[in-house]
Amino acid sequence: QVQLVESGGGLVQPGGSLRLSCAASGTICNIYVMGWYRQAPGKQRELVASITSVGSTNYADSVKGRFTISRDNAKNTVYLQMNSLKPEDTAVYYCNYYCNGRGYWGQGTHVTVSS
């Protein structure tokens, strides 16, 4: 089992920045993919960014150039630095940890971009 604890969400004005964190604990894998997904009201959950255990990253087109995903293997933590935030980035952001054919989800953290 893997437990995920997210933090860093909140209210920010358009153009502002936030940094999300996701700490994993439990049965940690050597080979994994960690990612951030988001779900806006009335919309499906979508992938925002992901990073593998060897550091390969992937981003949704809508966030390329604005968001950066990174990891600290020593702390089993993944981060999502979000810059130049837009109102359309408003959503609940979920951390996902995938290894050995199983995926685990965090509880979600709210991000609201509004003036």
C-alpha cells in the first residue's frame, strides 16, 4: 500500500504562482510514475504532468511552459510548480502514484485562480 499526502493548494490571483507537494509513504517502488491530475467542476479528470523514477517528464499542452514537475527521491515527494496561473487552471488537483500495476490517489487539493 502507498499513502499520498498532498499540500499547497489555495486561492491565487491570475498570473500568480503556487507549488503543490505530494509525499508518498508505505511500500515505495524503485520504478514508478508519479503524476498530477486535475478535475474541474463538470469535467473529467485530466493529466496535468507526470514524472518517472528516472526523471522523464510529460505535460499536458495546456500547461507546457507554465508548470514544472519535479521530484525528491530521498523524500519520496513530487512537486508541481505552477506559474502564470489562469482561471481555467481552477480545479481539484490529485496526486497519483503508479507502480507494480497499481495506482494510488491522494485526497486532492483545491486550486482556485480568481481575482
